[in-house]
Amino acid sequence: MSDPGQTQSNYLLGDSEQELERLAVQARLIEPITRGFLRDAGIGPGMRVLDVGTGAGDVAFLVAEFVGADGEVVGVDRSIAGIATARARADARSLRKVSFREGDPATMSFDRPFDAVVGRRFLQFQADPSAMLRALAGHVRPGGVIVFHELDSTGASSYPPAPTFDRCCEWWIELLRRTGVDHRMGIKLHASFLAAGLAAPAMRLEAFIGGGATAADYLRFAAADLIGSVVPELVRLGVATVAEVDIDTLHERMLAEVIANGSVIVGRSEIGAWTRV
């Protein structure tokens, strides 16, 4: 059994301004999916919710819509830059019941328990997801809810094959594997909940799907921009060369192949899981 203090993060994308902007685009694309998971998990008016791995606050602001004026949201992240951005965004929106704290949620203390803990694309970066879940459950009142939205990157595919997109997916999975990030965390949520001593979660899977030019935005965000943010690591670890990536033309090459081949793109599997403590 791991100690909660050993739940260090493997987050490899950093907290640069470019990464925060990429996360903002990501948030817009997958917000409807996260919204559905939160709704089905029972997040609702008046609840006090802890959002872990909040980053620039996108999930916290979404949760705030669910809990309303009588609810409260506390976002936590290790990133100083992310928390600063989240606080500025909350101030700009005059959200007085949405606050942010820097730190490790596994080791932090709070003045009273929460009705729910939520997180998106957070557990995949933890050294021991079940230990993190166990620690987070300690912040939730009896009968409260734990909700997570995680990825299974092996779900991404194309048909007929779009070779450049498929290669980007392979690069990404190999990079995660070599840096200790679990690229299949979504499908492992059930086992992780059980290992944390929680009840078996309800689960749902969704994914982007689109053909030809309709896949343009997804190709830019989920492949070109994502790969572009990690080119130095790809090169350092020997996963790909600068010439192979050719980031300046990557999106255009992918899109041209998809249109020419009449390919349908299926994105990574977006998996939600929730249970009561």
C-alpha cells in the first residue's frame, strides 16, 4: 500500500503559457463529455466540490454551473502558474464561491468535508492512482461522490488508414510509456476504484468521431498541437526526430491525408467513472 505522500505527479506537459492555451482549447472540445459525466454522477445545486488537477480552472468553472449560487467549488493544483490563471479567470467572472489553492490534494487539509471530488485527466499522471483515490476519499463526506474523467489513448484510430495521424498517436503513446504516464488510465478506473477501497463505479465511454474535413479541429488539437508541445521530449527520448515530426506542416499533412483517403478519425476514448463513498 502506497503512502499518500508518494502520489507524485508525472505531468510532462509543464505549465507554460502555450500549454495553458492548449488546455483551454482542449477544454472547449471535451466540455460536453465532461458535462455529461458530471450530470450523470449527480453533481447538483448547493454541493461543495473539490476539483483536483484544476489547471487553469476549466472543470471548476463547469462544476460551478452545476452547483449554482448556493454551492462552492475549490480547485487544487500543483502548478503555481495554473492557479494564478484560474484565480484571474474567477475574478474576471466575479465567481466568489470558486476558489483555488496550490498543493497536492493527497496531503492537503480542508476545514470541512466535500460533497464531491472531481478530476479530469489527472489520475493518469499519478505514480499510484489508487493511493491518490484513497486519500481523496478522505475529503468526501459519507454518501458523497467521486467522479473522474480519464483517457484510454489506445482508442484512437483511423479508417481507411491516415498514416500521419496514426503515427502521431503511436508517438504519443510511446512518449507516455517512456515517461511513466498511464495512457490507459480510463479503462483502469474500475480496478483503481476497487483498489482504493471504493465501490465499483458506474462508467461511460465517449469519443470524437469525424470524417474528412470535419476532423480538422480535432486533428489540430489532438495531434498537431499536442505533438508540437512535446517535440523536445520526443527527440530526447528517441521516439521521433524533428524532421519526422516537421511540426510546421504536421496539421496540413494529416488533414490532406484524411481528405484524400476519405478517412474517418476516431479520437482517444474519453471514459468517465463515478461512485459514492
